[in-house]
Amino acid sequence: MKMAATSVGLLALAGTIVPPAVFMLQSIAAGQAGSPALPLDTVKTIMLVSTVAWFVAAPFWMKVE
Amino acid sequence: MSDVLHDVGELEHDASSEYERQRVPPKALKGPSAFWGMYAGEHTAGTEFMIGPLFVKWGADAFSLLVGLFLGNLLAVLTWRYLTATIACEQRLTLYYKLEKIAGGLLVKFYNLANGLLFCFLAGSMITVSATAVGPFFPPGTIEMPTFQSTMPTGPAWIVSCIVIGVAMTLVALKGYGVVAQVGHYAAPWMFLIFVSCALVTLGRLGTTDLWALLTPPEGTPQEISFLGIVCFAWFCNAAMHIGMADLSVLRFAKKPSAGWASASGMFLGHYVAWICAALLLIYWVRQHGVDPQVGKDPGTMVNDAVGWAGLICVIIAGWTTANPTIYRAGLAFQAMIPGMSRVAATMLAGGLCIAAGIFPAFAMNLLDFVGIYGTILAPVGAIIVVDHFLAEKVGIPRDPAERSGSSFNMAVLIAWLLPVAVAMWLYKTQGVFASYLPLPCSVACGLLYIVFSRLAARETIAVRA
């Protein structure tokens, strides 16, 4: 259980930070004229799902023994 | 990670409920990992969303923000390490018990009242910040959001938002410290990443990673805060905790004074990275939407625009996890002041005051001044402990004088504390001195006056005996 919670927790943290980082890199690469391949709405959705996943997993992962 | 959290949970339980009137025994001492986690969580709060944009409003330049914040936070860490942690590990007593030995029990209650009231205004600011996250959940215009210039409530919907959030925070605070601390620890790593995510999205939208250029205000922007102002703000925004010695209560559990370095996690993640991330949010709105930096934009709207609902949840939780222990501590302070008052009644009183303060945006919008005043009023008490610990024997005054004499009210402490604070408040109100410049001179003056008054009192005692 703890192993699963740890995996979900780490994925959730990655889901919180990686999409905005990708958005930033793509936006800068695309310049003023272009638009990033990963739209901001998708970034926001992934972050929300990751947030829910984090708060579900964290109490198992970080449980005080 | 779980070991760290286990330590943190025990640490805060111990700090809030055990060894309050005795030295912490060796078996209760904790390793450094617990302190790193605790400081990181405690200093990444909802108010960071206010402070970063307020720097932009005050026209802080890139050098001040990038170098000044670094220097100020470094000085804060050094103060924690070499002053607070050193005394904490040698004394192993809470601030309140140590102060009682020096100042007497009655004076400690007076200090507690000042502490409790200031805690209420601080928690009120956190309610204000959290309430700005409610607006984006409703159709535009339903709740009018406050700006930097707002001092009064913006309307009935705003008042209802603050009351609902404040009541929820108070009800959780009634449950005690443990639940809140636990949720705070769960949220801490995620919350920090949300701050960074806001910055990443903002940099992407602005099309550059040149932080120096972004943080440089447009030409003609009035600079209301200097490099020194930023350094002092970063150094003394937690003055009550380090030079004010409030963190004796936590660091007394440290095995070694080196645990004081753990404050670096809070300072550099919360008070450096998070502040700069939050500042970038307003810079984006100023550059892309033409928002006047003097008017600003509420944190809820900016965060929702950058990272969506995850950000709104962060604004609410960041305010909540820090406001809750603050309300709880304020309740304990009031309970100590009013004999016979239950903890529930005291917490509800504290919660009511916090909600009242939260409804008025004036406190949150003047946070840069407020934290300086907070430090100016509470930090000088720490100077008295510093004198008692390091200098008492050298300057010929007794250590722990109230305990020795059985006094419940040491007048030397009261005058040494209030005199510099009164002068500092006069300088702030009438001369416009930036509040963050005041905690250090106020503390030094308090320490010197304490030596003078204690020597005078000792001379009088000898004369009376003769």
C-alpha cells in the first residue's frame, strides 16, 4: 500500500511541476507568433488531477507511524 | 520522508504539550531532519502570494529582489543558527517559561496578550488572501475583489466569503494543533511546487527566462523600497521568531544548535523562491493586461489565470494551514490571560477577531508594514533573554531575577521593553520610518535599557538591605 501511495505521490508531484515546465519551454521556443504544443488548459487540468492524487496519496505515504 | 514526518509530528506535539515548565530531557531530543521539514512548511504560506506582488507595487528593482532578498534571508538564517538555536540548546526552555523566570508570570501574560492580538491580525491577513481564491469559482463580478488600495470590505459577498473561510478555519483550530499540522505537512511539498509552477507558466507567457529584465521595473516607477529595505524586510519579517526568541519553544528539542540551519529551508524556499514567483504573477498582469502596480490584482485571480483550480486550492490551503495554528496559538494566549476561560471559548474569541481583521483588506494590503510592526513590538523581549543568557554575569546583574526574588512583575523588563517600542512606533507613525528598520535598533535599545534598569534595581535592593 505504502509503495503504491509513494508512486502515486511522486507521480502527482511530477504532474504538478512538469507540465508548467514543458509549457514554458514550448512557449519560449514557439516565440511570440506561435503557440505551445501543450495548451495551458491542458496544463491546468493535469495539475488539478495531480493535486487530487497528491492529497489522496500523501496521508498513506506520509502517515505518522 | 515518513521518518521526517514522524519526527515533525512528534516535535510539534512535544512543543505544544510537553516539558512546558522543565528542561527538555535528552530522550526527547530530535535530529535535524524534523526541523528542515517544519521550517519549509511554516514559511511557505498564503501571505507569500501577497508579499511578492507588494514588492512590485513598491517598485523594488531586480538587484534588490535577487540579491537583497538573498542577503536578508541569509542574515535571518544566521540569526536563527547563532542566536536562537544556541540559547535554545543551552537553556532547553520555552520562551514563555524563560521569560517568566526573568520577567515574572504577570508580565508574561501581558506579553501573551500582545502576541495573541498580533497573531489575530496576521491570521486575518491569511483569511483575506484565502478569500480572494473564492471569487474565481463564481461568475465574474459576483464577489468584488480587493486591490492594494482597498482598506474597507468590498461588499456583502466579500464579507460572506471571509466569514465562511474564517469560521471553517476556527472550527478546525478547535480540533487542536495536530490535525492542522498534519495537513500542513501533506500540503508543503505540493504547495511549493504550485508557487514554482505559477512562475514557470508566467515565464512561458512572457516568452523569456530573463528574470533580471522581468524584475526590473519600468523607467519612471517610483522606488518606495530600497535595497536596504528589502534586506531588512527579509531579515526581520520573522523577527519575533528569531531575535524575539519565540522559536526557543521549538529549537529547544534540537540535539545540537546546528539545527538552526534548518531555517534555511523556510527562508530560501518560502521567502526567496516563493516571493519571486508571486512577484512574477503581478509583473505578468502589469505587462500583458496593463494593470496598474499601485492597484495590483488579487492573488486568487492571478493564480487561477496561471495554473487554474490547483492554484486556487493552493491559495486556500496555504492560508488555511498557516492561519489555523495562528488562531490556535492566539486562543492559547487569550486563555492564559483570562482565568477560567475554556480553550474552546478562547479559540472562538481568537477566531472572531481574526475574521473581523480578515474582512478588512487593510491588514493584508499593508503586510510589508504590518510584519515590521509585529517584529518591532515582540522582538525586543528576545533581547532581554539574550542579555540574561550571555551578558548577565559580565555586567553584574542577576540571571533569572524574577525567579530568584519570587516577583511576578519585573518592572525593569516592562520599561526596557515598552520604552524603545514607543519611540519606534512614534518614528513609524510620524517620521515615516519603514517598519522593518525598527526591530533591530529597538531590540538593541531594549537590551541596553534592561541592563541599566536591572543594575539600578539591584543597587536599590542593596541600599534597602543596608
